[in-house]
Amino acid sequence: MTAGHGPDPASLREETWQLIHLLGALGDLAAALAPQVGHYPERYRLHADDDVDPAEHVARTCRELAALRHALGEAEGAAREAYTAVSHLHAVPEDTTGTASRTDHP
């Protein structure tokens, strides 16, 4: 990465690939947590520190984890689209005049 200029296309491609994997792993984690939380009432004697039934907190937690998994899936899809787009970009070396070199194709 050049100071003040951000990553070049190849670096951005690699960072986007890493982002895809991170989002996928986070989505997997959210998906794995929801069923475990759903079994809390069977495993634990629960008490809430407010006047709400603990079962409502369990249900809300499961709903929010499902929403999180969905949002992470959408984010992973967007990251894949960005990866696909940036994969078509390649930095062209600059010539000695400071302008990008061009190769004319018929």
C-alpha cells in the first residue's frame, strides 16, 4: 500500500478475499450460537434482571442471531461481488512521463 493512496488492485483483491472469509466465519458463528441459546431453558434455571420472562430474552436473542446471520450473509455476498469486480482491475506501470503506459490493441 502506498502512503495516502490505499491498496493497489492486487492488495485490495487479497484483502477482499480475506473479508469474504471473515464474514463467512462470523456468519457460521452466529448460526452455531442460536441453537445453543435456544436450549438454555432446558439446561439452565434462568432468571432475568428485569421484569421480563427469561424465555422472551432467549427468543429475542435467537431472533437477533438469525437476523445477524442473514445480514452477514448479505455482506458476504456484497464482498464477493466487490472481489469479482476488483479481480478485473490490474495496475499498469507508469512510464517515465508519469502517465500510465498504454498498449493499443487492434
